[in-house]
Amino acid sequence: MLTWDLATAFLAHHLDASDRLPPHTRHQLLLTRLDLFIDANLADPYLSPPVIAARHHISVRLLHRLFAGRQETVAESIRRRRLERCSADLVNPVFSALPVHAVGRRWGFTDAAGFSRAFRAAYGVTPREHRLAPATARACLA
């Protein structure tokens, strides 16, 4: 979002004039809020388009329309972000004692096999292989 859009949105909010913002600015502001909400709630296994839409008082249809200009759907975005967090945790020494399935559960994957399949599809290796790979090999995966 442009700095100008943020400044305009900030002022409009404080002047109770949010409804007077241009549609593009309102949509960009809403997308920013949606992204922040998704990131803050990735660990919730029930995070889904209907939950996100309800929390922001919009229809699921509008949520999907807002994401239509992006390279991925809402569900794909959630999955990708969860997998990114899992990937980081798997190689983080702080979580080395945590079983692989627990890392997946920590970021909203309730099924260990489903987590492993999604991880392999995204990164070409299993979560366990990713954890055990030397740092130089992981750099090639990114």
C-alpha cells in the first residue's frame, strides 16, 4: 500500500470519513488488515476464508474478489504462510526437540500426513529431510 493511501486512511478513520475514501484505497486498506489478521492467526487450525470474512464483516465472495488480483487464493495464501513458518521452525535450533508433526500442528496443520504431503509438494523434500539437510542445501530450496 502506498504511503499516501495509508495517510489518507488514517485521517479518514479519525475524521469518521472512511466511507469517503476512494474504493481502491479502501480495498488496499482492507487487504492489509486481512493479511495482518491471517499472519496473526496462522496457528488456528480453523482459520479459513469464511472465518476471515466473518471476522472482517465481509462476504466470502468479497474476500475472494479482493484476493483475485494476487497470484494465490486465500486458502493457498494461508497454506503457503503456514509452510513458511514450519520451514523456519524446522531448522531453528530452539525447536529441534519438537517432533516434526508438532511443528506442523504449531502452525495449524491438524493432520501429520497432510502436513508432510503439503510440505513435500511445496519444497520437494519431507519436513524431516528439510530439518536434517545441511544449511547449504536448504539455501538451494528457498
